[in-house]
Amino acid sequence: MRFLPLFILTLVVSPPKIVHAREGVLVVANLADSSLVLSKSEIRSVFMGGSTKGLSPVEFVPGSYIRKVFNTRVIGLPEARIQSFWAQMRFSGRSSPPVSVDSIDEMLLFLAEHKASVGYLPEGTSLPKGLTVIYESI
Amino acid sequence: MPKYITTVVFIILAMPMTSAIAGTKDELAFSGFARVVGGQLSTNEASYANYDNSWSFSEDSLIALQADYAINTQFSISAQGILHSGSDRDSGLDWLYLTYQPSSSWQFNVGRLRIPVLNYSDVIDVGFSYPWVNAPEQVYSRRIFYSGYEGLNVRYQTHLGNVGIGIEGYWGDFDGEVFSGQEAFEVDINDIYGAVFSLNYKGFQFRSSIARISEVVDNSVQIDQLVGGLTSAGFDELASKFRLDDGLSVYVFGAGYISLDWFVNAEAMSVDSDLDVLSGITSYYLTVGRYYNSVLFHATIARSRQDENSIENTIPVGVSPLLDVLSTSVDTINALFPTDDLDSLTLGLRWDYNTHLAFKTEVSFLKGKEGKTSLFYVALENADFDRRASLYQVGVEWVF
């Protein structure tokens, strides 16, 4: 029990931030109806095995910088926790993680080729015709 | 529900799917998980969670393989087999089910499943999914959570404004034990049903669950012999108190908050039993965790309290040798009743080396009550053991 005060201190001290405050992320979908706008909570649900509003999510592989921005801005969970969550979902028969891609080019190609797919991109990415922004992080 | 569901799933597995369902998309995927867990208890007077005074890596270590076969976009079949190294657990096919998912909101699972009473009860073997090496014993040690059931599970999830809502119901045949570590009180359960309700709002999570086991069948030779002896000696009322033929209910409430840096999570459970010999237990845990990138420090307090459950021995002593034997038997069984009062503090660390591999270590300071079982196994010669000990554990969790 001698190390209990040190342990409590560890729990209290703030960890370093890994993502800068001003970086934004666009959530874009391949939709015929370009008027669809979702809330942050609904986007989180789409990418975390919840109700998807008929959309099929696609994400970046773990370790990519844009994924860290998305996790920080939208999902609100550290990567380790997200991986624990998917282990729980997969091995209890609930759901599986979204399809993942390696690069922005791959993401744009996947979204263009799959109707009702939804992914995310760095703020400022020029979007080809057919993709609609359904959420923009502040 | 008849125990034919697994057979039906097997038949479906064997059917020529591609010709039966139009527009099929064959897809077979394999995944799995494994854990190597070691532990040592600080005392040689007792064992706890099957750990004693020498390091053991065989109690909780396991490897599992899961196969998912997507028949089409709505139907899939999954099987999960687990090999346990622990003497307390049977290896075999733990999950085998058909999934029908007509939309992202609705999901139906039929087959061999596990009951989702607690947040982690159906993934208790998937150590990668929770922060501890050992989920709090006071809440998670009941064997009822480890055994599968054969039946149906229906899930519905939706959004109302910014609130995520999940509702789940299940029903089926169950063949398991109610209480762990007490061989005298083994009972089989033939029917179980329950519901789970969950809410998510921003980082807040609430989860409540109820399960009802409506039919319990006595599986204990020791109890059977006592009940038979009491009945033939005319002590019908006493015999009826020992008879294991009624139901029990489990109530769970959980709440938590999670952010990028830290989380807090708690679950409280109450088991109410209609059986005189298996009276109720209440337990809870509260965990606080702090993330430093891929390293998590966590602290957990947990407590369990079991109702007093001794049955009054009304047999007169010294009247006849037969009655003396019966009276002694009643006292013996009374002494075996679990009295799992235990407080604990667990301090732990989890390091996610990558997205598939995590290393864990933790220490649990255990404080039970003298004269009670307190989730320890104490040999007769160590009856004076003070029910205080520390459990040291290390673990490696792998998902693939």
C-alpha cells in the first residue's frame, strides 16, 4: 500500500495531448440526397457499431494521423479503448469494425465506388463530385 | 425451448447456401483471442480465484478461434471454440449461432450464446476487452456467467436526439451452475430469460439488466441425501427448506463516463433467490482509469455482501443415533453455505503495445471476514485464517 499515493498522483496528472486543437475533419458520404446532416452523436454511432442510418462506414487504419484526429474530435476515445471495444463487440457476436483504408486516395476511391458509404477526410480536402459532407468537426 | 437450436444451426451450416439464397456473397473470416495469465496469492493458508502461494499460469490462460461465415448481407453464421488451461473450465464450442440482421438497428441471434447480464459477462474470456487482469471477483466470479445458453437474443438500437438507446432481450435453455466453489450447492438451470437496457449520451453510459432463472433443478447428491433422510424421519418442513427447486433473479445497474484521457465505470449487482439455501448477494465495483497514450493506470474498489442464510436446526439431539446423524448433517451443510463478504482494492496497469497485443499487471488487496468464506477457499486446518491477502497478477492479451 506504500505506493498508493504515487498511484493516485498518476491518475490525476494530465497526459500530453497528441492532436492539435485546430485540426478539423470532414465526414463525407456517397449519397444521392445531399441534404443529409448528422449530429456528432449519430456519426459516433455509425462508426462504433451502433445504428448506421443505412450508411456503411469506412475508416483509416490504426496509427494514421487523420484517424487520431477523428478519434479525438468525433469518437472521443483513445485508440486502445476503441480496440478493446471492438474485441468485445466481435467476440460477443454484436458487430465488427468498419472496413479500413491506408491513404486519402484509397478513401476517396472507396467512397466513390460504394453507394451509401461514409468516411472521413482532413479538413480542406477537395471533394470530387458525388460526395457530400454530412458532418464537420469544429 | 427445446435443445434443438444448435442442431438446427448445424443443419443450416450443412445446407448448400449458395443455391438456396439468391445474390449470396460467400465470405469466411477467422479471428481469435488468447490470454496468458499468471498469479500468486500472498498467503499459504488459502486459495482465491484458484490462485495459491505459488505462481500459476494455468488458471485463466486460454486460446480461442472464431469463424464467421457471411451467407449474404443479412445472414451469417459464427462459431467460437475455446481451449482453457484452467481445471475449473471446460474447453469446447462456446458460441455457435445464426445471425439475422435486417438493418443496422435490429439483430437476431439464434443458437448457443452467452448471457449478457453484466457488461463483460459474455466476454469474460476476452481479456483484451477489459482493463483488469481479473474482472472483480465479487461481481464476475459467478459461474452462471461462464456457461452458455441455447436460445434467442434480440437487439434493437436507435438514436433519439443525441441519446443512443439499446434494448436487448434473450430467452433460452441453460445448463449451468449457480454458485461457484461450493460443490454442495450445484444446481442446473433449465430456463433463463432477461433484458438489457442501455443509454449513451456524449461520454456518459448507463446500462441496466435483469435476468430471471425460472427453473432450477437440484444436482447435488449431498443435498439429495439430506432431504431424503429428513423426509423419511418426518422433518418435512426442514426438508423443504433444503430442497433446491425454485428460481432466482439477477438485477444489474451500471453507469460510467469515458473521455479521451480517463474513465470511471461502476456496476452493481443483486442476486435474489427464492431458494432458502441460496439466499441473496449484493455486490459492486467502481473503477477509475487514466490513459497516458497507450498506457492505462486503473484503480478498482469492489465489495460483496451475502445475506445470512443459516437454516435453523430443529432436530433434537440424544434421542436416537439416526436423529443425531441427521442433526450433524444439517450442521455440516449449514457450515458449507457460502458467505462471500469481501472488500478489495485493485491497482493495475495495462499497456497496449499495439492494436492486437496488451500487457497487464495488477495487485488486489483482499479483506474478507473471519469465519466467512469471503470468496476464499480455506482448508479446515486453516480455519483461523484472517481472510486478508494480496493477489499479484500479470497477463498478456492477444487478439488476432
